[in-house]
Amino acid sequence: MREESPFNSVPPVPLILALVLAGIELTLSAAAMGYVGGAAGVGWRAQAFQDYAFAPSVWTQIFERGDWSLDMAGRLITYTFIHVNFTHALWAVVLLLALGKFVGEKFHPLNFILLFGVSSVGGAVVYGGLSWQNTALVGAYPGVYGLIGAYTYMMWLALERIGENQLKAFQLIGILLGIMLIYSMIFGSSPTWIAEVAGFLIGLFASPLLAPGGWAAFVTRMRNRR
């Protein structure tokens, strides 16, 4: 009997998104090692940062100076597809596949895309407004944290149905924030965590609208609890 590929169990949307992220990173990594792009390929990642990364200076250009050109506004989402290095991208892809399987099986494909996109854009907007450093924001993590928000919401509902303590739903985000804190204590902090926490909160509070049944199901549950 053939063993089923683990990719077969991941819904199409998160799988395609993960493949796009992986493809971009493999291209940039190969270019950095001189396998593609020749001598110019070594600078592809730096050029991608220059052209597609988000930063507080971009936020200022968009929201204070009103520059809604594609070059500026597009960075609210394009930063998601560029990573610092191979390891940075690898963890993003792994988390996307794991959470994408869980959330993607429950959410409509369009709602999954909307959840990931809103968390990514919203995370960038909050980061740009609150960051105290003009540090470039890159990577799929704000969107991934939005999926963690959706996962937390669904776990909250599941624990409610079986009568368990619903605070257990926050165990995953608690563990990740703990790891983030330890990492920052060892290697120094970066304000990009603002985008990730914002992505989580956006995903958590957007889920009642995007989950099966939408807002009507959420309101019904709230009424039944009275």
C-alpha cells in the first residue's frame, strides 16, 4: 500500500501559497550561491528588500504624505514573499503548512486568502505606526500569526463545546510569545514582533466573520450563552 503524501492533506490554497514562498526563497538562495543569475544574482535578495520590503518610512510615505502609488502601497503585501534567509523562510513555510491544514479545512478558500491577506496588511500598518526603528519588515509571519489567531478562535469554540477551560486555546500563542521573548533576550529585540502580534489579534477578531457561519453564527452563539 502506498503511503499518502503529507502534501495531499493540505488544502490547495495554503499549499500553493507555501510553494510560492518556497520557490521565491529557493531562487534567492540559489542566486546568493551563484547558481542562477550570474554575478548579479548575488544581489537579488538585497534588491528584493529594496523593491518589496515594508518599513516605517514606507508607512510615512503612504499615510502621511498620501503616496498611494503601487510602489509604496504594494509593499503592504509584497513584503510577505521575501525572507531574510533560508531558515527564516523555512519556518514560515512549515508553520503555514501546519496551520494552513487546520484552518484551511474549516475556512472557505476565499476566506482563507482574505484572512491571511488582512492579517499581513494589518500587521504591516500597525507595525509602521508603532515601530520605534525604521527596520525593514519582511516575511510571511504576520499572515501566519493571523492563522494562529483563527486557530485560537476555533480551539476556543471546540473547548466550549466539550466544557473545557477555554483559556487553553491560547496555549500556542503563549508558547510562541515565550520563545520570541527568550530569543530577544539572547540575540536582541527587533520591533518586527509588533507586526506578528498585530497579525494574531487581527486574525483572532476577524475569524468570527470569516469562519463557517460567519457573523450570524457568532451572534447566535453569544445569545445562547445568556
